[in-house]
Amino acid sequence: MTINSAQASNKIFQEDISEYVAELQLHMALQARNLVPTLTQATDSREQLLHQTQANIEKLVSRQAR
């Protein structure tokens, strides 16, 4: 194995670990949401949009650990 192929393998491994950590963080955040009851149910489209936006932001943030 040459230095370049070793570096490439290491980079792929790090990317795999980063992807795994991001998925794990998302899973943990979603699990935490299930442990705490929601204060209110989304009754209108604005609240539903707010909840969906929050979930999307949490997903994006959990994947930016680089």
C-alpha cells in the first residue's frame, strides 16, 4: 500500500465515521424528543411548519461536525 492509497483509505474511513456520528446524533436527538412530551400539538400549518423546520435544522446541525 502506498502513502497515497493509505491516505485515501484513511480519508474514506474518517468520512464513514463522520457519517455514522451524524446519524447517531440525529437518532439521539429524535429519541430525546420522544422522551419529553410535547407541550402542544401542532394545530395549524404554521406550527407544523415550525416543527418540521426545527427537525430539519437539527438534522443539518448534527451533520456539520467537521
